[in-house]
Amino acid sequence: MKIALTIAGSDSGGGAGIQADLKTFAALGVYGASVITSVTAQNTQGVQGVQDLPALFVGRQLDSVLSDLDVAAAKTGMLSNSEIIEAVSEKIKQYRLSRLVVDPVMAAKGGDPLLQPQARETLMRLLLPLATVITPNLPEAEILVNRKVATIAEMEEAAKTIYGSSGCAVVVKGGHLEGEAVDVYFDGSRIVHFRGDRIPSPNTHGTGCTFSASIAAFMAQGLDLAQSVRRAKEFTAGAIRHAFPVGKGIGPTHHLFELYNFRDRWEVVEDLKQAVKLLEESRIGSLIPEVQSNLGMALPGATSTEEVAAFPGRLIRWEDTFRHLSSPALGGSRHIARIILTAMKHDPLIRAAMNIRYSPEIIAACQKLGFSVATFDRKEEPAALKEKEGSSLEWGVQKGIETLGAVPTIVWDRGDFGKEAMVRVLGRSAREVAQIVVKIQKALTEKPS
């Protein structure tokens, strides 16, 4: 396994600095070593305190790591004073680190300063000439070139100026621009625009650390610089897109999103398998409608039908039970997925659904069991939606939610011309939905006392 080294400050909130770098290294399959330069008292709301380590001790950490481990690539983050920058630069030269990413950390996401003003000249004079690539954001680029940088053309000029003074490649990050997220790369011979969708998210703490650490990780694995930058941008975008709220301020990115996603996929499929086993054992065949049933469950935060697992080929009634033609799979049913995704827009915890047949007795049983029940009239559906495959499902569930003012457990309708009457059962998991369906079945078959 390749080894990558981070030389940076510690973030007690865990979203940036050493913590973000090590998570990134682990997520990308390289072994992470660390040298801590400063300790911060920090959370999602800001930096409450900074304690720099003695430069001599920073150098001692570097000796310990570099005399023992075969470091394939390294990155620097927070180097808050001139003495630390001098110590780091000296050791980089001594141990001939050839792949070095410099993230010129000058301020935290909330604006708190992390680089002393007098240290900027030391950074530019000693460290940048040793770098393979430097990754400033727009405010940092403005400091490095001493002029305004607010457009892509100005980013290109800034990258050329920094290259001219340092000799290292440059990625000027466009996160502070409006519109499309464009990073400008210059390696002395070519300008490349790395483009990506701008992801609206309050959880962007540590993005600079994540980006620079992932460049180092990819370079450690043998990718060339341009490839490493491209892959790092993709990885960082994924970490932002899958981030979840942490704290009361600017939340961190989700470095381990791919690992969590793999776990979530496994858990969803297993939940569906257990749910359908319960339904089969409970012999709920009488609840299967003419168009047959399906049971689905979405990944956490799902936004597309491909992120909802269901049973391809549906659940087919067989005497008093049913059969499924295949194992559950993501993208297994667009129809059931649209029902779930509509509910998730109102309550992200409602991630599962199943359709069963309609009858007045079934609705009465649901009400007797105390389930929240909503209905809609398919005859009120706009003509344009009727002609669009699958749109009725979204429209109907949405109407039911609007009628009740919340996501109900049961959404039903009496059908329309060519449309079978239907009941939809919603819940937090496939097993919960299965348990509700079993309760409905028992309520219908129990004899009055």
C-alpha cells in the first residue's frame, strides 16, 4: 500500500486539517501518516483558539516519519508561522520529497486567520518552490498575486503569475465564483479548466483540505498531476454531495461517502429480503392487486430512481401468497421508486413503500388500526400528467400528503379509466412496511369477538 503524508493542523471538530486528510487517504486506499503543526480549538462555527507546536518538534515529527516510512506523496496544510514553514521546508529538502501538494491555508471557512501575515513571504519564498502543485482558493490567490481575482480570465493570469514566481503547477480553485464550479490548472505549458456542477450545500467545511489530500493520494498511487487533479475534484464533489449535517455552523464534507454508500446498499437489500420473507410467511396473497405488487426501499438521501431498490418483475400473486422473480436491486422499479421519492421530499425518513389492492374493507381496517390515511381522486389529475408514464404516482402521493399535511402511512385511490384502484403503504423501512401489511391482513381475517 502506498503511503501519503499530511503536514497540517488539527481540527478538533474533525472536519478539516489532519482529520480530513487522514479520512481522505483512508477513503482513497492509501496509508496515511501525519505531522501536526498546530492544534486548534475549532468547531463548525469557527476557530476559538490556536496553539502552534514548536518548530523544532514539528521537525522531529518529520524525522520520525520520513526516516522510517517510504512516503510516496505529501501535502501541507496549516503552517501558521515562519519558523514552522522553515522547519518543514528544510525537512522536505533533506528527505527529497518529490511529490508535494501545498494547500496555502490562510483562513478557516468562517474567515478566522490560520496563517500569520508575516509568514506569507516565507511560504512564498521557501515552500512554494519545493511544491509539485499549489491549490489556492480565490482569496488565497489574491494574496499570492497581490491583486483582485474574480473571473476565470483573472484566475488564469493568477495561475501564470504564481507559476512564474514559484516554478510549481497551480490549481486556482473557483469555489467562490458564481455559477459553474471551475478550477483553473496551469503547469507551465497548458491551461486546463476542470469543470463541475456547483452543489448547493451548507456542509463545505474542509473542502480545501479534502481536495489537496486527494491530489496527494492519487499522485502516491502513480497518477500524473493532471489526472490526480481531475480525480480529486470528482472525489471532493462526491464528499460535498453526500455530506450530512454536523454541528450548528458550516458542516464538514463526507470523506467516507463511498464506504457508507456500500454499507447502505447492503443494508437496504438485506432489509428488503427480510421484509419479503415476512410477507411470504404471512401469506398475504389476497392483498396483491391485479397489476401485482412491488416493495421498495431507498438509500438514505436518495434523489433518483436508481437509488431505490425494489424487485424487478414485481411480486406476483401465487395462490394465497406470492413469488418474486428476482432478488431486490437498485433501480428495480421506477413506479415504486417515484412513490418513495415523493414522500422523501417531505420526510427523508420515509424511505419504503409497497402497493396493495384497494377495497373499502382494507381502508376501514387501516383506520381501525390507527394508521394515518389520505386519499386522492385520479379524475382530478391534469391531462398532461395522465399522458406521462409514471407521473400519476408522484401527483397522487403528493396530493395525499398535501391533504393530510404530512406523509401518511396509507395513500389510496379508487382508480380511473384504465387505472386500477390502489393502496400504497409507506414507512421508514421495508420491514416496517411489511409489518404494516401483515397487520392489515390479520385485521381483515380476524373474526369479530
